[in-house]
Amino acid sequence: MDIKKLRGFRAVVNSGSIATAAEWMHLSQSAMSRLISSLEDELHLQLFERRNRRVELTVEGSAFYSETERLLAGLDDIPRIVSDIKSAKSRRLRIVALQRVAASLVAPALARFSSTHPQQRFSVDIRHRADMERWIGSEYYDIGLCVSLPCEHPQIRSEKLYSSRIMAALPLNHPLARENQVTAAQLADYPLIGLEQGQPPRRHSDEIFSNAGIDIEYTLETTSSVFAIQMVAKGMGVFITDAPGAANALDGSYVLVPITPAYELTFAAIYPRSSTPSPMVGEIILEFKNYIQQHFPPDQVWIPDN
């Protein structure tokens, strides 16, 4: 694959015009058109819809662009990496995390860690679980934080980070907000908020009601647990979550009530199997665990034995 074709593709996407992209890359408009056509022929994909002087990404083109941008971002970063090596600077620690983990754990723990390691630099990306495994396997990241599931990727190993009891997040004025614990049957009588199908927390939520023999429909479905908690706080419904996941909303804007029988959700750190983790990875993992132990009740969140 010619990198020039990928850079040309990115230029057309960012400019929305073959003519403008050609100017950016110091090519003629016809040469840029041939570059894009050659890329489409090589990929056997239609990347753009041509509309007069403008071009718009197709669905296939949009999916390809997200991967191309990631690849080119890595290539664009090479000069900085070389500069760091020459100047003997510390290498950037690359972290990828689920949104719910990034907001409730990575952000506060990383801020605390940075106060004692001011020279260490980081990059943090937010991705879905499936994407995460692929990028960790290719060693693009040093560590990923995600829901612990059986990992079948041959290039990944995992370490349990923490477990959390699954709770019901309720609006402050909800009729069940003062209960010591609630059942699936009680929750089923009220509007429910759920993550979209395929996300691990959604599977746990569905399982809780399925085990109770209850068929449910969600009033609201979303891809974001952060948004779900925000909607709970606004009185939209009940959301099945874990304590750190619920911490994405302001304290006092919702109530967490344990679900009975008890269910738990375990989160893990994943690493590339083929490389030795940086010592800094071990230190940041310890910081994550310390933060969990210091900021969440031990009956709700705990460090499991690996």
C-alpha cells in the first residue's frame, strides 16, 4: 500500500474537495483524482460519492477513514519519537480504555500519578472493547482497561484490575431510592435505560432480568454509560451499572442501590503478549488499584485475586 495514497485520501476527506486536497499535496487535480481512483481499485471499495465539485464519504469510506487516520497518526508521530530517543526523554505511555473506565478511574488516578511523576508523558484513547483488543494485539498501546471477558486474541494477556457489584442507579426521587436492596422484579416496573446490544454491561443487565424470568424493553438505549447516568440524574429511568461506572455523574445527583441476588462485574488490564511491559505500566496499574481501594466502599468495589 502506497502511503501517498492514504495521505491523499485523508486530504480529500479533510478538505471535502479533490481540488483543495490537490493543492495541499502540490498535485494537479487530475493527478489527485487518479490517486483516489487507484486507491479505490486497490481496495475494491467505493470510498466517495462524487457530488458536483464536492465529495462525500460512503459508509465504507467512513469506516476506512477511521482506520487510516489511526495509521497515519502513528506515522506522523515518528519524528517526535525519534527526537525523544535522541534526547533520551521518557517514552510516552499509551493507554486505551472504555469510556466508563476512562472517566471514573483513568482520569482521577492519572492526575494523581502525574503529580509524583511530572516527567512522564501519556496518551489516552477511548475505544470499544473489540477495537481495543486489536490495537493492543498490534502493540499500538501499552495497556488497555476494559471489562474482563474470556480473551481469545493470541497476542493479548490480561490481569484482573477490580470487581464491582452491579447496582441500580436511580433518580433521587425514585420510589425505590430508599431501599437497602432491590430485585429485578421491582426494577422492571419502572422505565429502564440500557446500553446498546453487544456491549458487555448490557449483557449483564439483560441477564439479571432473564434470570428472574422477566422480559423487558428499555425506554432509552445508548452507546454511552456516561450519558445513561446523566439521564438517570434527570429522572429518565433506572440504569444497571457498577459503582465506578456511576461515578461519571456528579455526586448527589443519583442513588445507587444494590441488586439482589448479587451480581458482579470484573474489569481487567490487557497487555501485548509479545513484549515485556514497561515498569511504568506496573506503577500505573498499582495507582489504579490504590485509587479504587481509597475511593469506593469495599462492599461495592474490591481488588480480586488474579
